[in-house]
Amino acid sequence: MRAKSVPHVEYEVFNALLDSDIIAEVVAQVKTMMVPAEDSVAEKRFDEGVKNAAQYILNLAERRLHRL
């Protein structure tokens, strides 16, 4: 697929980040570093943070749709 515009490339990059198995592995690694075993509060915070970050990237992608 040819890059039609800068927003098109940005949109595709954001979607690739959200769908990436490699990014999912990195998030799992970060979770092991940030969430101690048996710490439900830290796990809840981490999960909420990941959800918010994913939503942020999704919003960035959606804001480019009208320019494609």
C-alpha cells in the first residue's frame, strides 16, 4: 500500500501499534516490572493505565480518519 499522506501513515502506524503482538509482549514485561505479585491495587492501576494508553492511541487514529 502506498502512503497517500502523512495522516494516512500516522493512522496506519497507530493501528499497527494497537494490533502488535510485540507491543503486547512489551506491555506484559513492563507489568512484571511494575506490579508485584499479589498486589491487586498495583495490578488494577496498571490495567487502567494500559486501557487509557490504548484509548489515547485509538483517539489519535480516529482523529486522522477524516483526513484520509
